[in-house]
Amino acid sequence: MSTPLDSPDQGGLATLDRELEELIREESIEPGDHERFSHYVKKDKILESAITGKPVRALCGKKWTPGRDPEKFPVCPTCKEIYENLTK
């Protein structure tokens, strides 16, 4: 007889453990400019991060978990340039 832990494709704790391990491998949260700038990120990703705590990736490539008021920081020049080129 198998249990949910024996069959990771059937959900349960094994699936959560596998997803957590994958997130840990994928996440290389970068220190640096995210502390000094507000970055451009898709709104749905900001909401998702607020709910799940999952880091987001800005247009410039920075990856971090948002937690500060973006109004208190200047806009990242790289994000701004990329955004302006997308809207042309």
C-alpha cells in the first residue's frame, strides 16, 4: 500500500517539500540596489509576493522579496529605461 509521501505526483507533503526545494534552488536573492531603488515589477507579481512571500524579478533583473514602501526611493534607472523602451 502506498502513502502520499511515496507518490509525490499525488500531492501532499512530498509535493510541498519538492516545491520548496525547487524554490530554494531557484532563489538567489541578490543583495544590493533593491535597498536603494524602487523597481518596476508586474502588479500581479507584487500581489503574489505579498500573499506567498515569493521573491519577484524586476525589469532590470533584480530579484528580491518586496517589503518597503517604494514611494520612499528613487526609480531604478535601468528599470525606467527598459519600461520606456517597452512603451514606445
